[in-house]
Amino acid sequence: MASGAYRNGVHKAASGASNFKSSSVKSKHLLVAAPGSGLRRSSSASLGSASGSLKDDGGVPGRVRVAVRLRPRNAEELVADADFADCVELQPELKRLKLRKNNWDSDTYEFDEVLTESASQKRVYEVVAKPVVESVLDGYNGTVMAYGQTGTGKTFTLGRLGEEDASARGIMVRSMEDILADISPETDSVSVSYLQLYMETIQDLLDTANDNIPIVEDPRTGDVSLPGATVVEVRDQQSFMELLHLGEAHRIAANTKLNTESSRSHALLMVNVKRSVMGRDTALSSEDENSSHLVKPFKPLVRKGKLVVVDLAGSERIQKSGSEGHTLEEAKSINLSLSALGKCINALAENSAHVPIRDSKLTRLLRDSFGGTARTSLIVTIGPSPRHRGETASTILFGQRVKGGKSLQQLMSVLQLYLPQAMKVENMLKIKEEFDYKSLSRRLDIQLDKLIAENERQQKAFEEQVERITLEAQKRVSEVERKYADALEKERLKCQMEYMESVKQLEEKLVTNQQKCCNGESPGVSGAEELAEVKKLLQNEIHLRKAAEEEVDYLKNQSLQCTQPEADGNSEILKLCKRLEDEAHNKKKLEEEITVLQSQLLQLTFEADRMRRCLERGGSGNAFAGLDYLMSQVGHLHLKDAGNGQRASIATLSEQVGLQKVLSLLESEDANVRIHAVKVVANLAAEEANQEKIVEAGGLSSLLMLLRRFEDETVRRVAAGAIANLAMNEANQELIMAEGGISLLSMTAAEAEDPQTLRMVAGAIANLCGNDKLQMKLRSDGGIKALLGTVRCGHPDVLSQVARGIANFAKCESRASTQGTKTGRSSLIEDGALQWIVQNANNEASPIRRHVELALCHLAQHEVNAKDMISGGALWELVRISRDCSRDDIRNLAHRTLTSSPTFRAELRRLRIEY
């Protein structure tokens, strides 16, 4: 931040050297706050040393260092702008960029650094923020800011945590790593505050209750302080990462057309560094000219520095972002504060006597970041899309004003006026030679950035693999030790039992021998007989074993002889089975072809009979004959081509017959004529160009009349499909609701049993669910209950349409709740849709699962729905989505919803679930 606003009591550098000469107390105060190089002999010398140490490459004290970074094209731009070149061309080796006006003209601008879309996060940190961090460690104040259009990567550059990929760590994380690595934990301290400026109100991101922090200015020195802001002392990187997690969870964001996670506030990370250093102090022995300096012994001094990282909210145009309601008010506040910052920059660039720093709280906080002895770096982020060229040009011009330089065209015009032609040619040749050298340097830098990022990823993967292998090895060693101990114990018990048994047997034999001796028997004779008997039994056992081994060898030979012919027979059987399978497959194909040919023959026969009957009737049947001819052509085209050519042919044929005639046939008494007519209208409604003509001719009213008057399943199915096509147009949606279309669709959904009819009805209702203006009318006419009622058939296509409709309705409700036009529980929960949503949140069909996951995330964004979702089991599904969802945007939305809801956080803590 600024040297005057956040220098912990140090006076602004603009006050001049004379202010410091007037008092030795001020000189000592500066010595404490700024780094010294041994002995400081006077206040003026100290000030000169401080200013000199902060001169940039151009030798301008306190000038802001400006870098520009280009974001790569996203998925939407790769499709939408595939045929267009980027609106900017980078020349990093010359530190220039060209902003294209058209295909043959462009403006060229120079910056301190030009970073391409392939530049790594490490390189961005080293060229933009590392010099500022080194100055802060030396005792100065430093500021790093990011400015640019919404969605160009400001938060990615500054606040990316990089937990999954270490090479993606942003400036905040890397700055704290360098600070903690350079200080001594025993004598130094680092404290952190994390704030946001939202709607001109300063809020504490580490304590949500502290939502209106005042700015207090010292009338004597002009220093700015923020009483009440939370200050946390940081000892290690892990605790700092937890603070960033907490702050990001509390930061306000919204979904706009330009960015799904658009920051709606300016974020300020303040890092205060206090270091103890050994230095000397000086004092004046007298006030005359011959006064000598008395050198005091070394004593500990406190060196203070402050680093402020500012993530400015993105500038946006309302017509492009689509902001409305409360989001519109947020956008106005953001643009006003950025406009105030731009006015201050213009005043500084023009050396104006008055700088309007009090127009906004943002400018009051950044009042001294663009001058004095503060070290400030600004990174402007831009996008490549030619659709946003105006925003890109505005961002580049802002960076130029901050840098205080001129565009290359202005400099070249001066050169053309005052330099001879020969010198221009010579300089151009030198520039060209230098360009070749720097082109090679650029390629090497790009390769080096890629290698550094890849090395960081591989190193992290290697460390994780080593840790995993170590844990597995320890687990296996402990398991082997346990098994070995168990086996050893079992073996010990077994040996002990055998020993006891042997002792017992010997005791019994001893008792027996003693009894025999007492009876006069000779134990020696008895023992010899037993030994002879044992030898005989042993010989018999040996003979029996040899005989058994011979018999086993014989049986093995017999088995081998029998196995050979059996293997040959098995191969023949396999060949025959394969031939039978091929024959069966060919037979099945022939039967399918015969069936298709028979159906085509019946179709042609039916069309020929109808044409013949119409020709026999003649006269008043000409219109019907034309319609039959039209439908016969439709059927013939369907056999040949089912693409856009079919619809074009139908449109041509309908023009020949006449749209009014086709619509009049919808009321025909002949069921077949009515069916053919509604099919023609449905095919015409599939094209957006024909929808307006159908509605103007009264086709929508005729289709709704078919749903009301006729019970034929085919008529209802095709009519519902045509209404679904018309409902994709927002203007037609209001007409459908005004003519009671939702009531007719609900009645058809309740009576129909055919899955295709239910799919058409569900698709029409799902399209109506996406209109914000029809939410209340849609629910009061029973549209939500009718949509839920169609799930009874269980067909996947029907369930997919139901899930899409619920997701559309939930998204509109979430938008209305954010804008303040919707209060109370969700209508989906009140109509009983939550149970079905939870049951299908992990459906095997990806379209159903994706829409249901989106619906859950939108419902969870409204705090009043949290208790119902917890009791309904939706919390578990949200946790699963935040961990396992294949789509990054849905997974991030679920995680952000869980962390921002106090009710969900309390329940997760109660259940001891990590999220």
C-alpha cells in the first residue's frame, strides 16, 4: 500500500528533506522504519538513500512498474472466435504489444514487462511481485495490484492457491513463502489482514461480523488506519493457506454472462513484517557548524515493512455482462470506484495540482501507492477476443497512464520530425538485428517457463509418490511383524504342548517298566520284540508306497494319451460353433432387411391408395389431396434423408399448398387428414424461421385446440412436440401462458401414457421453466406438479426433460433470490421435488445427472432452503458433487455453496465431514 497510508507512522516522502532536518526525532523515526546501510549521518542523507534505492530501470523515483499479461482463449472463444485473429499481438522480446484497429492498422504500446499466454505463474511472480517483496523485507512499503476486465485472470494471477498443481500458485502464496523463508521466527513477526471493499463499505473477510470498518486519517501526518480490522499472526505457510481459504469463502461473487465467478468486491491482503536488526544511532553533540557526530554502540532496531496485494474487481459493460437487480448495483459501485482510481491516475500523469483521492474509499486506501518511496507494481490482464476489443483498449490505456509513458506511435512521430533519414534506416537495421536475438531469447524463455512448471508438477508428484510408497511400506512392515509375532506365538505354544506330551508319555513308560521290573519280567526282551515288529511294519510301508507311485505314473501316462484327441475334438467343436454363430448373424440381418422392405412396401401401397381415392373424389378434395401429396413426399424424404434437406423440402411444399390451408386442416373431421396436418406444422415449427409465421397465422391457438378437443394419442404427441418447439422462443412462451397452454399441457401429462407424448409435454414445460417472468404463473397453473408427474413412466428421455426443467426453474429462483424479488422456501421443495432430485443426483445417465446436480447447487445457494435439504439428504449429495463431479464449474459451485452457507458448515462440523 502507500508509504503515507501504511508506513506505521512514517511521514510521506513528498514532505521534503527540510521537514526531516528540523528535528532529530524525525530522523530517528525514519531510521527505524527504513533500512539503513550501517551508520546514518543525517536525515537528508537517509531520505536520499531511501529514494535512490527505489529507482526503477528508467531512473524515475517511485514510478509504478507496469506489466501486461494476456489470457489464453477459453472454450467459448475458441468456438465463437475461431475465424477471427486475436485483437492483440505481443512482442515480449521488445516489451511491446500491438492493439489491432483493423486488418491493416494497429497501435503499439510499451510496458515494463509483456507476458504471453504461456507465461508460468512463477515467471509472473518473479518479474512483477518479487522486487516488491524484497523491498518490503528491507523495510519499505510495497503494493501489487491487478487491473483488467472481468474474466481476464486477475484472481488467478494473484490469489490462486495451487493445492492441486504447485506450479499454479499465485502471487499471494508465493510472496508469503519468500517472506517466511527470509525472516527468523524467534525475533521477527508477520501479521496478516484480509479485507474487501464492497459497495463502498470495508468488510473483514476473516470475521464476517465486522462488516463496516471505518477509515481513520491522522490529521497531522495523513496516515490512514483501519481500527477494528482482524490482524492474525502467521507462523507457517499452512496457517496462511487456511486464512486465504477462509477469506475466499467469504468474498462476494456472482454469475454473469462474462464470468461464472465474477468478483463483486475489491480484495486487499495486508502483510505487516517486523524484523529485528542490529544498527547504530547518532546524536548531535552541539548545534554549531563544527558539531561532531557521536557514534553510539550497536543496539537492536525494529525494521517495519508492509506488503499490500490488491485484487481489483473487474470492470464490465452492463450490456455485455447482463447484470440486473442487485448485481447491477454492484457493477455500478465497481465501475465508480475504478473510475475514481482512473481520475487519480490521470491527475498524477498530468502533474495536476489537485488529485481527487477522496472520491472513493479505494483511492483513499491507495493514495500514496503511485509516488514517494513506496515500491508499486501493477499487472494489467487482458483477453484475446476481438469481441471485447474496447475493454482491452481501455485496460491498456489505463496501464499506460499508470506507467506515465507515451505510445510508440507518438514517439515515432517525434523521431520522424527531428532525426535524419539515414539515422532512421540505421536504427531500424539495429532493431531488426536485436529482434532476431530477442526472438530466440523469447522462445528460450517460453521453453524455460514450461520446463519449470513441468518440473514443479513432477517434483510434487514424486514427493506424493514417495510418501505413498513410504506409508505402504510401513503398513506392510507392521503387518509382517504382526503376522510373524502371531506365528511365533503359535509355534511356541505348539512346541510347549509337544514337550508336555512327550514328558507325559515318558513318565507313563517309566511307570510301566517299573511295574514290569517289580513283576520279574525282562524289559530288554520286550523292547527287542517291539523293535523287530516296528522294522517289519516299516518295510511293508515302503513296499506299499513304491506300488502307489508306480500306479500314479501309469495313470498320468493314460491321462496324457486321452487328452490329445480330446483337444483336437474341442478345436473342431469351436470351429463349428463359430460357423453357426456367423450363419445366425447373417440370418438375423436378412430378416431385418426383409422387415424394412416390407414396411416400405406397405407405406408405398398405402400412399398410392390414398392418392387414388383423392383423385377419384376430385373437386373439393383438392386441398386434402395436396396435403396427402405433401405427407407422401415427407415420408419419401424420410426414407432418403432425415436432415435439413427434409425440412427445406417440407417448407417448399407447404408454400405450394399454403400455410393457412394446412392450419385449416387441423380442424378437419377426418382423423387421418388431421394427423397429417399436425405433422406438417410440427416439422415447420422445428425451424426458427417458420415459428413467427405459424404464430401470426394462428397456429399456436390451433395446436392448443388440438390438446383440448381431441384424445387421439398421435395428435397429442405431435401437437405437444410442435408446442415444445415454439416454446423455445421467449416471445412465444408468454403467448402459450396467456392462452392457458400450461393447463392444457398439465392435463395432457396427467392423461397420456405413451413415453414419447410425455417426453414432448415435459420438453415444452421445461422450456417454459427457463423464463423468469413466468415462475409464479407456471407454478399456480400446476406446471411443476405436472412435470413431476411425468416421471411415472420411468423412460430415460422423459427423465432427462424433467431434470432439465427442474434445473431451469431452480436457476431462475436462485437469480430471483439474489436480486431480492424472491423470499421464502423454494417452490420446488414445497411441491415435493426435492425427494426426486436427491434420488436422481447420481443417475447413470449423464444428462440427467448433470441437470440434477445443477438444480441442487442452485437450491443450496438460498439459505432458507438449507434445513429442508439437510433433512432430505441433499447435503450428502452436495458433498459428493464437490468432490467427484466430472465438470469443474459444477464442482466449484458446489464447494463454494457449502463453504458460504453457515447452516451447511455447522452440519458438516457436527458430522465431522471434511469439505
